[in-house]
Amino acid sequence: MTQQLSKNKIKLIHSLEKKKHRQKEGLFLAEGNKCVSDLIKSGYYPKTLIATEDWLSTANIPTETEIVIASPEEIRKASLLQHPQQVMGLFTFPKEPNKNELRLIPQHELCLCLDGVQDPGNLGTIIRTADWFGIRHIFCNETTVDAYNPKTVQATMGSIARVHIHYLDLTDFISSLINVSVIGTTLDGENLYDTNLLQKGIIVMGNEGNGISEEIKSLLTQKVLIPSYPQHSNTAESLNVSIATAIICAEIRRRC
């Protein structure tokens, strides 16, 4: 079904900036040619696509999707971005596996756990980093920012289409795992570059200001430290959590 962009549709798009409206509608917003195309290719269902005629003429769109034709000016009014592109998509949330299925994943592959990451940009960068290093699952506690926040979705640059994000009780989840390596960054950890690292299990990354919570820290099977250089010199107090995630993932994958 094809229609024109209405004020009510613009109001709906803007409402999805807030988590409570995303949950109420069961929808999240994705913007930009690459992000929208990647989501569709990965099997995400677009309930509505708002796009220019040029974009629609070359796109492969599911037949059930509502199509809204819009001019660049209309997209600019509806968009949450400073520099919008040719398409916006309202997507339904992916189906979540059951808890038993989730518990099996870290036994067979490398995963990330996020303990209270607050910044949407940081989370988006972590998702993009995970995609680059072939990490397909990220487990988050409820204090971690919503992955379907429009700012986070945009920061992933389409990677959210290939990385599965799961929200759960992180303490309960990690406690239920059997024979799974749980690595976390701490100030009293072993030098990342001098310690043995497994190619499967979990990497835990903590809150931007407070790091990993004491509750989760007690569940770590291995503590690592990313050393600063030159050692024992006066350097930055800490690393950005997304940068630290990239360093650890790169070191683990380097040893494959």
C-alpha cells in the first residue's frame, strides 16, 4: 500500500525517540540508505518505509510493507537526523530466543556482556565493533541503554542488522553458565597481552564511570588489564568503553 506522508506519521516517527513509545508501538526507527537496506537483507520486517521515489525504484521491498512516498524536504521534517538521507524505516523488533537457547551461545562462540553502558553512541560503536570482529551476540542488563534508541541504531552504521542484542538479568545469566570463560577488565587484572585468552566465552564491559559492578565482578573467571604506555607514567585515567572493547576483541581475534 502506497500513501503520502501525513502529520500523524511524522508524529509517530518522532515519538519513537522515546523508549516507552517504542515499546508501546513495538517498533524502532532506522534511517539512511545503508542501515535500512542492511536490516531488510538480514530479515528484519519493515512495517513502514518512508522514502523518495528514487530510492524506492531500486529497492527490494517486502510486499506487506506500507510504502510512504516523500520528498527530500518531507523526509527532513520527519527525520531525527541533522542530515537525513533518502529513506526511513519503522521496523518490528526481532523475536527473542528463550533463555535456554541463550545460555548455550557462549559455550560455542565469543560474546559480549554489557553491564550498565549508558551512552547511546558508545553502545552503537560497540555493536559496530562486534560486527567487525564476528561477534554475533551481546547480552545487556536492563541498566544498559536501549539498543533501539535511534542514536544507537544510527551509530551502528547498519551493524545492528547482524548483531543480536539481548536484555536480561545479567547476574542470573552469567551465574547459570557452565564451563564458560567470563573475562572482565579490572584495575587489578593481568596484562591483556601476557595472559591466555580463549576464543569463546564472554567479555564483560562495564559502565563508563564505574566500570563493572561488584556483583558481576565476583562472577569473572579472568580479570585483564589494558596497560597504558609507557607503563607507570602519567596518562589518561581510563579508556572509553567502546575503545576498550575494540582493543580486547582485536587481541582475542589476533590469536586465532
